[in-house]
Amino acid sequence: MSHIVLIIDDSPTAVPELRSLLESEGYEVLTALRAEEALDTLRSAKVDLIITEALLPGMDGFDLVRHLKANERWAIIPIIMLTVRSAPEDYAASYDAGADEYFIKPLEPPKIIAATRGLILRYEKMRVTGDISSGRPSRGLPGPVSVRGERGKIIGVFSLKGGVGTTTLAVNLAVAIKMLEPSARVGLVDLSLEQGIDALLLDIVPTSTIADWAREDLTDATPYLLNQYFVPHRTGISLMSAPSSPEQAEIVRPDVVRRTLELAPDAFDYIILDTASTFSESTLIALEMAGHILLPVTPDMAALKTAVNTLRILKAVNISDDKTTMILNELVPRAGLTRQQVETSIGKNCMSVPHAGAGFIEASNTGMPLVTVEPAPAAAKAILDIARTLCEPEELVAAGEQKLGRAGILNRLRRAQ
């Protein structure tokens, strides 16, 4: 049975366009011109998602959302607010009323579809678990946040040596977590500011980048404003892309990185950081704020020496060894050091990603990460196993079958040198 979306808008152009988009994705669409008409529809039909214009004749969209959230029958139905206005007070009014998402017209189809899928998944999970005491996720915060009742988890992927698969691992890890926990919001941030290629690997043409975000006045920025600078991918994850040109990297100051990572856990359940291969102030801030750090290494002496130095420096800046995991990335089959030799030299156990042949290259050429390939190659299975250690896989049991669902730190470094 298809999910039902109710569109409330009196625009003679926006409604047909949005209706066509949703129907092409398999949704059944109902429409209403006014809030009062929408309430009549809700009394007689089961609706899985509401998309409403903010500026409606009669009762406006803000009052409508407040009315719905105050009604026990409709309180948990997710709501997307649309408007042509982009002032900060409009963002605030939308989320204060109880909307889950806020988009500015003209609409970007990938963002609407990604939000629709994610919100309906979350709505279904709330209904299945019986957690219907509120129309909001259980953190008690408005907007697109986790139903797990906690701030999102920041996971950094870092290597001081280039060419060991840092970006490939970060991109595939983000998608793997989304595959294991479909109702979670997963954000990928490309902090390789001068040469970021996450958008390329995902076949995304960014409509905005972290450089655009950096131009905002971030003093009073909210998680919901931050969310507008992420571009959705067809896998369900969202990307904050690196600047479109290397010279724009200087726009993204360390304080921008810190503010981004302060806000991101209230907008996403998981934030994956693809970091630059340097101990810059921005990278150190990212590693300091991450709850877990993956350190890829290849089985060769140069990479091994870099990994040892990386662990030494992280210790010097008081980043706990407990939150780091070494990932042995076997870029070349059956060549170089053995896993035992690597682990002995580093003094830590490693998780490993086996050689994937041309798999990663072919995946990058199609814009679909290797973990989405079926049947899953060994390297994809290994990345999914890594993801399982970092997220909370959703398990739905039906008919006996189980299905997987859902600047101070820089000073410490200088003193250590």
C-alpha cells in the first residue's frame, strides 16, 4: 500500500509540480487549498505526511501546524513547511510551531524526496514502537532530529597520509550507516577543503557548499539553517560539500568548523567527517569534537610510519586512544605487510577492508558507493561490519525473519612539539 501525502497550497503552479514529483516516486497525493479543507481531509483519510505552504488564505500554515500538533490524533504526523520567505524569523516560527522540515521555494526535488522518505520512515517507526506521546522526536527539540533521544554522533575519518582511502571510506561509511539504520539522518561533511571530492564520488552537483555556509552570520545560526546547506543523495544521506574551488578554502575558518560541529548533532543522528590529510587547526577541531575516529592505513612502511606518528600526536593533544580505530585498507591484493605486522607495529588491533579490485573505481564512476552494490563484494561487507560497530542497526522481525532496518587543541599540539 502506497503512503499518502497531503499537500496544502493554493498555488496553481507549485501544487501540480509537487504532486507530479511525489506520484513519480510512488506516493498517493491528496490536495487542499486551505487549512480548513485540509482538516476536513484529515478527519476522513489516513495521511502519512503533510506538506503545507506557510502563507495560506484564512488560517495560515503556522497556525495550522500548531493546531495539528495540539491534537492527539494528528500530533505525530510529520510536517514539511514550504514558503517563499527566507528570513531567520520565518525559520524560527516554522520550527516553533512544530514543523519537521522547512524548505524555500522554488523547490529542489532531491531535497523534498529525501525529506519525505526520511520523515515517513521515522513516523512508521514511532507508530510501530508505540512512541506516540509527542509529535516530535524524543529529544524535545523541534525539527529533523533523532528519535533515539540523544545528540547525534560525530565520526571522523582521518589519515595524515594521502592515498590510503580516507574519502572512499568516509563516503561508504555514511551510506552503510544509512543502510543499517534507515530512519536515521546521516550527514557527510567534506572537510578536505582544498581538494574535496565527496560530491564527485556521489555524483552530486552541489547547490551549496561549506563555503556558502561560512558566509552566513553564524552567531545565531540554528541546526535547521545548517540543514539547508546539505544536499541530499539518492541513498538517503546528505552532503555538505567542500568549496567548489581550492581558493575558497580560506573562507572556511576554524571557528566555522567548530560552529558547524556544535550544531550538526542536533540536525543529524550521525555526522561523518571526511578530513584533510593535515594537522591544521580545523582538522584538529574536527578530531577533538568527534566521538570516534577511524584511521585508515595501507600495508606499507610509509603509511605505517605515518600512522604511528598520527597516534603519537593524537595522544599529545589529549585525544583518547579509546576513540580511535585503525582500518587496514588492502589497496593491493596480497602485497606488503601482513595484518599481524601492522598491528604489532602500531600496538592496536585493526579492522580490515580487503582488496576490491576495480570495485571502488567503478562505484565512483557511477556515483553509487560500493556498499550499495549487490551482491555485496567482500570490501563492502567489511565496511558494513565497521558501520555496525558505530551505529544502532534497526532490526524488524516479521514472520520469523530478521531484516536490518535503520583553538585550544592547537595550542596543546604546539606545546607537545
